Amino acid sequence: MSQARFSTLTDWLTWMETLHPSEIDLGLSRIRQVAQRLGISKTRAKVITVAGTNGKGSCIATLEKILTDNHNRVGSYTSPHITRYNERIRLDRCEIDDQTLCDTFTLIDQARAEISLTYFEFGTLAALYIFAHNELDYWLLEIGLGGRLDAVNIIDPDVAVITSIDLDHEAWLGDTREKIAVEKLGILRSHVACVCAEPKPTENMEAIFTSMEVKPANINHAFSAMDENNGQDVRFTFTNSMHKVQSICVQRPSLPVNSVAAALQVLCLLNVLPDEEGLTQSLSQLSLFGRFETITFKSCQLVMDVAHNPAAARLLVDNLTRVNQRPSIAVVGMMADKNIAQTLSPLCPMIDNWITCEFKDMPRSAKSNMLADTLIALGIDNKNVVQCSDVDDAMIHALQKTQTGDQKPLIVVFGSFITVSLAHDFLENSKIE
């Protein structure tokens, strides 16, 4: 191997952020050329590609857990990360190590030569190269943005999964669900199995499936997730490739049930579902950083949730309602290009006290006063909104404020992966008494 450009992962990641003129530059031509130079191609492993507005990470976490529990070798690629870049690339649920990443980045850097790559394209190539050079049974690939022009889409899936279709990233994907559906369904391949967990398909989805000669397994038809025992349990129903219907009733998992149901339907179509005992055990242990994640800190309870668009915010409200929890205070930080008002609106009737914050040295960050003004316009009393300069400051205010309230106050932290990541860092390093 020739001389590496950098020797540490931190240095590589810092440089990768500056390599390409724009953070997001959708298209497959650049990454496809470099993938060919690296010799990246499909192996004998089954490839499951997951696209959707929300629920992608939860679907992959379910697939990853069940497959590894049943002695399959699995590579998983997800984004973004919460605390460490290494979270994005996993082998058998273990994060890839720094040295492997650095060595792989060096190979990609040498292979790309004159071709400029985005941060995401660099990482995607690293995941695909690592997977191709390990004896894996399954590749689980999460689409980063959209689908049709996303870097992950250079690999043909054996099963395509659509978790949901809703408004997000409108500047790149379009301002209607129909336009977004075109981009998400761009991961489809002719006559390749598809599992669709969107309960309210857009008007054009059926036509897209027909044009691609794909017969999807649709939620509430081929498979479903239905509450039982007042929402404490869920009955999952799924149908295999021979049209045999099966079902299992389990304690409600911590992840979004439609995404879990989609994962079960994928495994059923591939005829690799474990027996009921094994499946129940795997589902009972499901968890994922930042997805309705509950944390006890000092005398406070916190819910961390990466909800950053209207659909995810509505799901957060549903989850809080289901467990009969009303937060004392919310800490929110968001990106300015998100639909801020529609994301905050579902939570306003539930939460009276708010702390807004922003992300330092990040141009896309919404300013704290912008979030505060939006909350006030939505009906929150000005006296109940505190503006902070960053996430650390917001967490300090939230924890100090709740010390004088209820015995077990609840703080909800949401709005972005970055908000949750920085809040995690704060709690880990906190010296608050």
C-alpha cells in the first residue's frame, strides 16, 4: 500500500468534509467510476437495501439483530452516526475499527485519483469495499438521501424496502409526497422483491411498481403490525413467498412497529425467519441509539429522539402518549432547511416549557432565536421559551430547571441526530451535581 494521506480517523474525516465543493451532490457517476476501479461488485451475499423518510435505521437494526442471532454473517451500513463515525459500518453488529477505516480510505483515495467525492460517497465506498472483502451472508444497506441517485444505489438489491414516504429534504427530493416517492422507489429493480411499509401510498406508487414489474408486499395486506392488550403487545403478521400467512404476538418492541414488521416480512420472503421462541427473544432485545431512547440521569428521566421532520415528530408524540408520559421540558435543535413549524407543532400541546439551541460552526443550523420565534408563533408563552447558544448550555438549563420540579421530571431531547449526539456527549462528560 502506498503512503497514506493521514494516519488517524479524525484527520481523514476532517479532510473528507472539505474534499467536495458541496456537502450533498446526488448522482451515481462519480462513485460508480471509483467502485469499478476498486473492483467492488456484488458477492454471493444477499443485499437488502432500505429507503424511506423515517424508520430505515430501525428496520436495519431489526434485520441485523435477528440475522446475527441466528448465526448469519452480516454487514450493516447506516447513517448518520450518533456518537462515533464507526457506528456507520458494522460487521456482525460490531463497529468497524479505526485502522480498517483508515486503510480503506487510503485505498479509495488512491483509486479515485482526479475524481472528487462527497463525505457520504467516501464512506459508502468504504462500507461496500469492506463488505466485499469479508465472507458475509447479508449486506444491509441504508439509503442516505432519497434513493434513485443515492450513492448506495450502485449496488443492486435482492430485496428493496420502502419504510415510509413523507416530506423531508424537499430541496433535493421535491415538495410533494409523489415527487419524493419517485426518488425513494428509485432503488427498485425489475422483478426484484420489494417490501413497502408505507400505509398511505401516494397516487403514483402503484404506477411506478407496475412500470418496474415489481409486485410489492404491502403493509396491511401481505404483512401488518396490530396492537393488542391496549398497546402493550403487538401482533405481527407476515406472508412468505408461497403465500403462507404466519403471525406472532410479542411485547411491543422499542422501535417503530411498522419498520419492525417490514423487517420480519423481508426475512419471511427469504425463508430465514427463526422459530417463535428465537424470534420473540430477538424482538425483546431490540434497541437503537436515539430512537425513543430512555435515559436516567441524576433524578431526571430523558427521552432522546432524532425526530427531525413532521412524520417523525408525530411518531414521537404517539410514543409519549402510549407510555403515558408528559415531558416537563423539551430541548430542541434543528437544521434550518427542515420544516421547523410542522415538526414542532405536534409537540406543542404536550410540552409547555422549551429550550432552543443551535449547533456551533454549522451553517445549516437553525438559530436558537428562529426556533424560539416559531414556538411562540405556535402558541407557546414567551416566558416558557429559553434560548441557548449550544446543546451543552441547553442541557444545563434543562437539568437545573427540572431539579425544582417534579420528583421524576421528564426531559425530551429531539430535532436532529446532532442534537441527540451532542446531548449524549454532554451527559457522558457532565460534572453537574
